[in-house]
Amino acid sequence: MSEQPSSTWMERYRDTVNADPEMAVIGDWFTLDFKISFEGNDFRISVRKGKIAEIEHNPRFDKPVAFTLRAPMSVWNKFISPNPPPLYHDFFAMLMRVDEFQLDGDTLATMQNARALHRMMNILKQMEPLNVAA
């Protein structure tokens, strides 16, 4: 199994999202909780007005989320790599064409926040690769 994201890596992600000028413009209506699952290593991300307010590692089952983005580490590593293969270069391409990349939950909430979520995924994609993350 490939290395999984650490809490430190996710904190850097939070700080990068929160400092992003594009998110400051497009994220004003993006307020909800969602989860990113890295092969069962889950992070509940609480977004308030386009800013990540909190990231909780492996949250309890009684902490609801609107939706979950779920994939094995092999898929996430391709997405985060500096030169991703075709279909792994974009969040929506993976959603439509990579069977192992799954969206569970409220698809309407996902699409209502598609622009801001897409930006957040592009920021995730630009993070340092997991195999060198602390």
C-alpha cells in the first residue's frame, strides 16, 4: 500500500486552501462538511464560506457529511502526481471515467458547489506528492 496522507499533510492542504485568492472569490456559498477517503483513511473536512474550518481524521460515524470522495491510494497518487496520466489530471474526469474514484452521498450538494469543490481538488492536486509528505 502506498503512503497515506498524514494530519500534517492535510493541515498544509487546509492552509493552502484558506490562503487561495480564487477560493476567496468563488467559495462564499460553499458551506458544508464532506469527507475525503484515502483507501479508508478518512478526513472530514468542514468548509465554511469557502474556508476549511476544521479537518478531522477518521471521524466517528455520528458526524454526518454531505458526500464522500473515495478512492484507493493508487488513484489518489496518480491524481496528485506532477504528471498524471490521462483521466487522472482532473477531478471531474476521474469522477466520470475512473471506476475506482467514487462519489458517495448527496450528488446535488456536490454539484451545487462544483466550482469551489473543483478548485479545492485542484489545490489538492498541487500538493507535494504523498511519498515525500511528512
